Amino acid sequence: VRYAFELAKSTGRKKVTAVHKANIIKSTSGLFLDVAREVAAKYPEIEFQEMIVDNACMQLVMRPEQFDIIVTTNLFGDIISDLCAGLVGGLGLAPGANIGVDAAIFEAVHGTAPDIAGQGKANPVALLLGAAQMLDHVGQPENAERLRKAIVATMEAKDSLTGDLGGNGSTMGFAQAIASRL
């Protein structure tokens, strides 16, 4: 929770929303919400909002612009991240980050996609956007932005897109098209 507020502070974000189910799962989700409230009190300059997960999912579909940073537990985070991936075009476009005090892991939300492994069908964008998140995290925002711009330019040009994006390109072809724009 503290990381969410520190991230908001360091990136100029204005609001952190704690997504929970403390009304039903009183012990674990209640504890999460108690901790979120304690941490929020130490960051009075950042707006703090509490939202039950059911409503948060609906609000993400209806009015996603109201959110800035969402902090939640692993279970709800998994569900919400897939919902958000659907809002932007699917799992092939969504990176994921699990950031702790001492370690961070960046990934494609869709995981390893074992059903298409080795077939050259996987969309590399989610993993590359995860790499951009990692670059931001390690203090290389310029390189992260270069990578994001190369991805956007490749997608706008419809160059070597994979099947999930309506193209007939391969994983390698799509990745090479992005790399050529770096």
C-alpha cells in the first residue's frame, strides 16, 4: 500500500483507490483496508478512495477515467487486471507488474500462453510493455518511452501484427517491426 502512495507522489498522480471486499471478507480484506487507511493518513496531499471490488469493476467499465492508481490484494488484482486488459484490446496488450519493497517482477498479464507456445502466434506487446514498466522502475524513463512509441508506431502502421490484432504476422516479425522503430 505504501508503494502505491509513493508511486503517486513520485509520478504526480493525485489519487489512490483501495479496492477491497471488507464488507464480506472481514478478516483479510478488512485488515488490508485498515492498513490502507493508516498509510493514506500519512499522505494527506494524495486523495484516498475506498471502493468495494464489485463496484470497482463496474466503475472501470463505465468511468475508467476516475481512477489514477489502484491498490488491492493479489486475488482482486488478478481479476481487475484481466478486466482492464479487455478494456484496452485483450491480454496480448496488457503488461503486469508485481512490485514489492525489495523486488519487482514485470510480465505479460496473459502469462506464458502455453496453448500457442512455439507456434509464432504470440503477441509480444504485453511483454514489451512490461519491459517498458521495468525501465521506468529502474530509472530509465526515456528508454521506456522510446519502446512505447515504437510499439504504438508499429501498431498504427499495422506492420506485421499478430492474429489477435487482425494481422497475419508472427511473433518474431512483429517484434522485429517494433525493434526497427527503436
